[in-house]
Amino acid sequence: MQATPVVVDGLPQPQRGRAVVVIVLGISLSVLDGSIVNLALPAMARELNAPASHTIWVVNAYQIASLVMLLPLAALGDRLGYRRVYLVGMLLFVLASIAAMLSTSLPMLTAARALQGLGAAGVMSVNTALVRLIYPSTRLGRGIAINSMVVATSTMAGPAVAAAILSVASWPWLFALNLPLGLLTLWMGRRALPFNPPRNKDAAPQKFSLIDVLLNVLMFTLVFVGADYLGVRSGSAEHSAPVLGWALLAAGVLVGVVYVRRQWHLATPLLPLDLLRIPVFALSMGSSLGAFCAQMLAFISLPFLLLDVQGRSHMDAGLIMTAWPMATVLVAPIAGRLIGRVPAGWLGGIGMLVFASGLLLAGLRPEHASSLDMAWRLALCGAGFALFQSPNNHTIVTTAPLHRSGAASGMLGTARLTGQTTGAVLLAAIYAVWDQHDGTGETIALCLAAGCALLAGVASTLRVRASR
């Protein structure tokens, strides 16, 4: 097989088009599998003879494995090549999907999901770095807009895809979807994805310490599990849950302090402190955290609002929620064209203001809101998020030096997963206090989401001054 030539400024056509298909397929599968099993958890508990409360680890195993390995695999991509990490990650994702399909017990399924998450981390960690190599610099904004649109729509599409599959088949078929699409991604990726450009001779050599990888895994795992205990189980009968949750969080912070001290003086650290010292990059990361926290607060609370509070059918609720990704699909290309013409800080700030307005209006909806009343509010959310995400991601990617594209890509994925995890934990804490699903908890969640979006918008606008 003939080797792909080294990329100077993007790939030539038609190779670029094939590489874009690979990127879209890979990120769609990785993001989709983060939420596609949620609707199937009760059926999994019944068929695998497991307690319903334990099945949440089918979701958590995937999320934790993805989160803790994003930065190590991004660093490995800088060192060994983004193409190699991406393809190995996709291969592991496909093999783990087969294991999940064939699982006969909850521990086996949980282990398969953890391997799936590890494979997805390989894809997500270098995804944006590859986008930077695929597109010429003059069209990078549009490429990132497409990527952002796919991430946003895949996040929202998980429950709808799951509902369609579960209406005609059992839960193992949720993982069967990954096989043909994953194999297609592998086959096309070997022929289309670019190799890393030659490394700058003046750049510091990339170091990869297993101790730092272990510290990274421990830090994120302890914080994730501790937050899960505090948020999800704080209202349960487990009196030790808050104590254990705070203990795990404290341990995570302690590990984080040790980890940061080890990384502080490195030229190319695993935890990209060198990039976080760049004010524009740091503000962009803060914006991303707030935006994805707000998105997840809304994403999980809206089904409860539409189904339990307003008493709508699954079909009606699904159609209403479609307004969000539809608006994202329409606005994302416009945002991509505005990159470079309008300062990204202003685009992000305006986008988050629109997003917050939609969330607040949904939270303060009329008592007997019609389907149209809800749909246009969610369309505002989707449009605002799309206007923010593409310019913000473009700033994160292009602010980093080319040889640190993998680290920037890993941080982008880490911000998304951390923000989404924070949003889910905050909503769990809200429901631990207001668990009647009479509309109070959903209203508080949507208003809190609007506040998070406004904070993200403030951080985004501050980039305009920081970039001068």
C-alpha cells in the first residue's frame, strides 16, 4: 500500500473528502456511544439479573475510560502520529463493541464498555489535530464547524437512535451498529488519513512518563467517582455516600496537586500547562467547560420536562427536541464562514447569550406551553451553541503550536467530557432535593444551565482583550 504523503497545508482532493468522511464517522460513533445505552439500562438489568442501580456503571465505565485517557493518548499522538492512535483506537472500539454484544453478565458488559471508552478516547483525543492537518489553513474554520456540528448533533441524537433500535430489536443491537460503520472507518482511514508533519527541530522532545499517565488516570477517576457519590447518591439511603464522596474528591485533588507539581516545569507536559499559560487558550477552555455543563444540564432535564411534567408522548417529545440539532446544523456552517471575519470572542459571547436566552425561556415557559412554544426555545439553544462552538474550537486548535496539536485536541475533548460530567452531577444533586418531577427541578436545572452559559459567554468575550 502506498504511503500517504506528508501534509504541508491540508490534503488535496479527493483525499480530503475521504478523510473528512472518516473523521465524521469516527467522532459520531464515539460521541453517540456515550449516551446510546441510557434507554436500555432497565432491559439490561432484567436480562443480566443485575440490580438496576448497578447498571449505571455501563455508562460510567465508558465515560471514565474516555476521560482519563484523552490527554495520555493525545500526547502519544504527538509522539507516534495522530493517524496511528486514531486507527488503533477505532479497532479497539470495534472489538469492544463485539464483546459488549456478546456479554452475558453485568461485569462482562461493564468491562467491554470500559474498553470501548478507551478506544473512543483514541479517536477523540486526536480528532481535532487530524482536522487541522486535513484542511488547508484558509478552510480550517469550515472544517472545525463541520466537526463541531457532528459532535453537537451526535450528543443530542443518542436517545433517538436508541429508541429507534430498541423499538425493533434488543439492547445488544445498540452495539451492532458500530461494527459496519467502524470497519468502514478503519478501511477508509488507512487510505485517507494524513501522517504527522515533520517535527520542528527547535521544539522540545516529547516525553511520555507512565507515572504521569497513572496520576492523570487517578486524578480524573477519583474526582469523577467522588462527584458521582455526592451528586447521585446524596439523597439515597446510603448514609456513608457523602463522606465517601468528599473523601474521594479530596484524594483526587491531592493527586492533582502532585500531578501538577510534576508537570509544572516540563516544556511539553502531559497535562498541557504550557498551553493553559496562554490567556486566550485558558479562556477558551473555561468557555468550553461552562457551555458543555449547560448543555448537559438541559440535555438530561428536558426529557423529564417533556415526558413527565408536560405528559407528552415519546414521539412528540422527540420531535420537539429535534429542533435543537436542526438549528445547530443550520447555524454551524454560518459560524464556520464567520471565523476570521468576526473576532471569535465576540462570536462565542453572542452565541452563549443566545444559548442562555433559550435555556432561560425554556425554564420560564408558560404553564401549558404548546409544542411550538417549546420547539422555538430549543431552536434558540441549538443556534446559540452552534455559533459558539465552532469559533471556540478553532481558537483552541490554532492557538496551540502545530507540534502541540494533539495536546490541544486532547484538552478540547477533556473540556467537553468534564463539562458534561459536571452538568450531569449537578442535575443529579438537584433531583436529590426536588425528585417529584413536578417541574420545579427541571426549572431550576434550566435556569442554572442559563447561568453556566452566561459565564461561558463572559469568558469568551474576555478573549477579545486578551488577544490584543
